[in-house]
Amino acid sequence: KEDKDLRYRSISHLHMENSKQKKASTLARMDFDLIIKNGHVLDLSSKINKVMDLAILHGEIVASGKEIQQSDQAHQVLDVSGHYVSAGWIDLHTHVYEHATILGVNPDICGLQKGVTTMVDGGSSGAMTFAGLRKFIVEPSETRVLAFLHIACHGLAGAACSGNESGGESDHLNAIKQSLCVQCVKDNPDIIVGIKVRLDKSITNNGATEHETYARALWASKEAQVPLMVHHTNSSIPLGSHAQGVLSCPGSLRKGDIYTHTYHGHPSSILDHSALKLHPSAKAAQDKGVIMDVGHGQGSFDWLVAKKAASENLWPDTISTDLHSGNVNGTAQSLPYVMSKFLALGMPLQKIVCAVTSTPAKCINRDKEFGRIANGLCADLTIFKVESKLELAYDASQKSQFLKEQFIPKIVIREGRVIRLNL
């Protein structure tokens, strides 16, 4: 009887072990929606710079490198040998309130079709016009659209580029409704990532309202606990000041705020054109954590300023286009085109990629959602090449420099969906 019981126990144990092995085998083999094979993955924030595979399931990155087994299967396998793979590109400063503002462009044509998975609108809407941006732009767009809310309640509904002619959104302080702005930010945290203000004498009643507009914008961003993005050209506000109670820009900006149009050549430029020296406030601001953003725009990029800044290692933290109707067919064109200008200036490729992925994601507090390559994050990816392509590239004053290589996006992954680009 003891021998019989022992035999039954042995058979039972054998069945249990076989069952465990089958279950382990099933668990070891994964079924993914998409496997991206053989891409050169770049993510400075995660210290990734190597050829590796990525697996995507339900719109998220779920495995990478050695985590993916040869037995794993996928509904779609994409071999991207010879290509770079980065987190989806983020354009931190754009104008996409199409048909409602004179500057607006289409976010899908200028975004996804150019390798950009996220476009952040730079103040096209204010508290009284934001609802339209959400309903008519954010919701129907395939490109992710986020926004900086303008401190002026009507945004850029009646304003174009600064400096072209007098008249703009901040001519009258009655339009600078800071409490309404703060409430709108708090009511729309899924879309609004910061506050925007433009400092320029031509849009602040010849500078008469500029100081108070700036003060209200600084207060609103602090109250709403979001970064302030500042456009600072042809301004009565100095770059820096040691005098107590005197506002300056970028001098008065706080850590995490964004100084856009860093390399413009107009009055208020960071470069003293007569002495050919950078104003010390620029480096001091970057050192204390102010984000130095490109914001190329129609008139806000100057090769001389950028070259001098590059020679002193004042590289941008973020690269953006300030893309709008006045430059989409001009000197800015697209995010990869502006990235290529900084490649021509000698900015390292990895730093350029970082400036359109992890850094902008972090400065708008979205780095736990996208902008990096890590398990559990949204599967927004840009697959691209850097190709030899000689082209004469111009700045706002028609000075030129040759681009020898350019960023060419080939495929975009948006929440796990493959979009092949026809450029």
C-alpha cells in the first residue's frame, strides 16, 4: 500500500511539474502588437545609444533589448536597420489654432507628417478663446496638441507677428485678466502646460503696458504652478538688472520658465552686436534652470547670434520652430529642418535629439507619459535618418549657411500606430 501511494504521489508530482513547465513556456512567449527591430535607439535621458529592439502593446512600450525573446511574436514586425529611433519629437513652440488666428497652421500636416508627435501651441488662445482650441484643434488632431495659454484673454485672435506694425494683444491692460488665466489653466490640466506672454513694444502700446503685462504673467504662472514661456524682442524690459524691483528678461525668470527666441538678432538680443559679446544674463539664466528655447520663427533666428552662442557653449535646452503661417514655407519650414541648422552649428546629435524629446517633455511635466524610451510610456516614436543633403539655409535677415546633413524622418509611431511618411 505504501509503494502504491508513493507511485501515485510521484505521478501526481510529475503532472504538476509538466503543467508548471507548460505555463512557464506560455508566459515566456509574448504576443505584441508591434516589434521594431534593429533600430539605433537614442535616448540620452535613459543613457541608451545602441542598436536594439522595442516591443509595443496597447499603445505602450512594454519591452526592449534582451527583454524581447526570439520566441516572441507580434502582429507586425518593422525592421528599421540603418535608421535611428528616438522618442517622438516634440515641438515646444508652435501656432496651430488654424482658421481662428492669422498665424495658425494644421498640426497634422506640420506635425505627424514631419516626424513630430507632439505640438505645443505657444499662446494662440487665451482664457476666453481656449474652448475653441480644444474642440476644433486638439480633439480632432492625430498629432498630440498641448498648449501654453496666453496671458491676454483673447490670445492671438487679433494679433500677428510682433514688430511688423503697431498693435497687438497686450496694448490694453483690460485684456490681461490674470485671475481668469489662472482659473483656465487649473480647469484644463490635460491640455494647458504653461502660460505665454510676448514682450515687445509694438504689441504693448509702444511699451506703455509692457512692464505690467510681464508682472501679471509672472504672477499668474506662479499662482497656477506652471512654467512661463516668454517672447522677448524689441522690448523695453532689459535682459538683466541688479536694481531692486526692476524686472528683467531672462533675469527675472524662475527655474523651469522658458526663454524662447533665444537666438534672435533684434534689439533685446542676447548678443551685443557692436561688441560681439553675449549678455551675461543669458548664461546666468540657463545656469539657474531657465530653459533656453530656439523658437526659430519668421524673424527670430540669426546665424551670427547662434554661432557666437555655440562658440561659448550656450546650446539650446529645447529646439522649437515657432511654426506659423508666415514661416512654414520660409526659413523655419519644419522641426527637422531647424534641428538640421543646429547640426550645422556643431551641436552633438544626441543633444539635438534630447532637445526635442526628453527635455521638452520634462519642462512641461509630461516626462512620465512620453518623451522617453522606457517601459510603460506612450509608444510615440520617430524613426529617422541623418542624410547628406547640401542646402543653403537662411536666417531672418537672409544671412545663409550651408547645411551638409539633414534630419529626415521616415516613420512615425503614434500611440503604437505606424505612419509611413511621404516626404
